[in-house]
Amino acid sequence: MERYYQPEIECAPREQIKALQDERLVKQVKHVWDKVPYYRKKMEEKGVTPEDIRSSDDLYKLPFLSKADLREAYPYGLMGKPLKDCVRIQSTSGTTGKRVVAFYTQHDLDLWEDCCARAIMAAGGTNEDVCQVSYGYGLFTGGPGLNGGSHKVGCLTIPTSSGNTERQIMFIQDLSATILCCTPSYAAYIGETMKEMGLTPEEIPLKAGIFGAEAWSQEMRRDIENTLGIKAYDIYGLTELSGPGVSFECSAQTGMHINEDHFIAEIIDPETGEVLPEGSQGELVFTSITKEAFPLLRYRTRDICTLTREPCPCGRTHVKMTKPQGRTDDMLIIRGVNVFPSQIETVLLNHGYPANYQIIVDRVKNTDTLDVQVEMTPEMFTDNLGDISERQKELMEGLRSMLGLTAKVTLVAPKSIVRSEGKAVRVIDKRKI
């Protein structure tokens, strides 16, 4: 079990980490040049050869990859290993355009599961724990990744997948599950259901939760922690890079440690592509330096965040990324104002509303409209229209202060917004329909 907390790597001096990254990057660039004609062509168009990349200081010379490239090269165009050497695919949900399909050798799977095991151990997991994995299984990376990581730590693993919430709660109680892994919106729903069943946090055996795959605010974290009586940890990853476990929170919860022995992170200006100084907010870019079957170099995640090397109380020295502050492609531009759903969620939770809401954007007579539908709790629900009107005005003021524009707020009855067992559908942008 102890091998999945690896202080010789996770707590290594910066110079040692960089030397390892330099060595692995040079090797990976040569591998991609030799085995991935699609990326080799992009390098040739930019006038770059493997000999130009001598260390991670030269990373900026390489061309970017984007989701558009992955769709153009679909399905086999970015493979770095023959099909006979690959043992698994995983895939994105494919909500826009073609699905992104990622390939794995057995070695890739082992390294991915190692990363997830580190995340579980950073959340306090040991081989004494019972880990309930309520992420979806199948093509979605959440279930398989945390399942494999849980096995490597030595936890008793309950592979419930998502859905059937009453059964989820039964297993949590009957098998004394101590760690819950799922999306934050599903964790909130499980907590809400437990509360309706009359269960108090003291009666719930869980001690920790590892939640990712969608944006969630600090306010939502506290709400989940209070309802389930746990400490909630963030985990980050992309199917394109492997899945969850690219980075994860430790007990200090001052950012997510990136597994720098497997990934090199950069922050760029999303408009110009220029690499920004450390501490700047910008778009996160990842280079995979150990992946064999699907080795992406300088992949643009579209996530907006900041990197920091401030010393961490946990002793880990790997760079930390902040929770993504939004996405360059999910960002809403409403009447010329940049709006992130996380800003709206913060206002709602600060006013005591649960994280069950939908943002509806439309265009009426050439003017953008923003309507936020917010679900009330049973305690708030009333047929007093004057009271509801006052509550809506309060939220409109809060949103105006946060966003700098006016939004319509509609309070709706409890349970009237459809629940999600996977990623919650927060935004309906009718301007694109």
C-alpha cells in the first residue's frame, strides 16, 4: 500500500522533478515524431524537429493540440502505439461533435491507476478503508480510474457506478463505506436524499469524498461536507490525458497537486498562446510525458486557472493548480460581459440556496437575456407571492453585484429541476439552437 504514497517522487526537490521531466519530454517528443504522423506534420509546419527539444525549457517551441485536432484525427490518427499493443479505450461524452477516444496500453493503465491511488491516499485512504465508486463506469473515465486506484491502495472497493440512489445509501450504511467517489452534484443529491430519510451526519460512516468531473464552488463543498459529515477533496483530469488523477487535493486543500512525473503543466494566454509567468491566471496546457498509446503534447484544456509552487504543509513539492475558474469555451458572453456559471453558483449558495439551478440564456430582439432558475428548499417553499418576489429581488441584486449585469431570477418548487447522476446540466444556451 505505502508505494502509492511516494515521497521520493511526490516530495522531491524541484531540481530533481525538472531533471526527470526534461529526460521524459525529450524521449516523448522523439516517440511522437516517429510514431504519430499527424503531430509530426504539425511540428514540420512549425519548423520544429526533436533535436530542437533538449529540455522542458524548449516546450514552448512545440505546436499546440486542441480538441479540434482530436476530432480531425479521429479515431486512430493520434495513436502512438500499434493497435495490438493497446488494451483499452475510454471516451468523452461527445456532447458536441465526435467523441474523443483515448487509447491505453497496459502500462498506461498502470500509471493512471497509480495517479488515482495517490489521490485516494492524499485524502487519507488506506487499505483499511471501504471506497464506494459512484462515478459512471464504461466509457466515462471516472469509474474505471478510481476503481483501479482504490484496488492499488488496497481498499475494499464497492463499484456501484452512478444511479439507484437508494441502493447507494444502503451500501454506504451496510458496508460502512468510508470514502465516496462521484461527481459533486451527485454527492449533493445523495446527501439531500439521506437528509430526507432522516439520517444525520453522525449516522453516516463516510469520512471523505473525492469529487470531480464538473465545476463546483467552495460553498458547494461546505454544503456537501455538512450534509454528509465528511471532508470533501477535489480531483482533476481529462479523458484526453488519461482521466481523473492528473491532479488532486491533499489535506491542506490549497490547490491540486499535479503529478509532475507524468504531466508538464503550462499557463498560456488563451488569445495569443504566449506562455505566462508563474502565478498568472490563464489557460491550462498539459503535456503527457509517460503516456504510450495516446501521447498528447501541449494539449489545450480550455480550463482557466493558476499554478503555484508555494510550499505545501503536506510536504508534496509538485506544482499546484487552483480549482478551474471557468473555461474559455464554456464561458458565457452575455451583453459583452464574461460570465462563468461558478460565479452564479457562489451567489446562490451564499444566499442559502442549494446547488440545484439552471442558467437559461436566450436572445430576444437582438438582446441577450439571462434567466437563472433556482430551486427552493422545502423550508423556503411558500405560496406567499410577496415573499417569493422579495427573495428573487435579493438574488437579482447579488447577481448584479457579482456579474455587473442584470439577470432574471425565477424561484421554483423543490425537486422541480431534473437531478443528474452524472454531470449536471447547468447551462441551456438557446442562442446556439
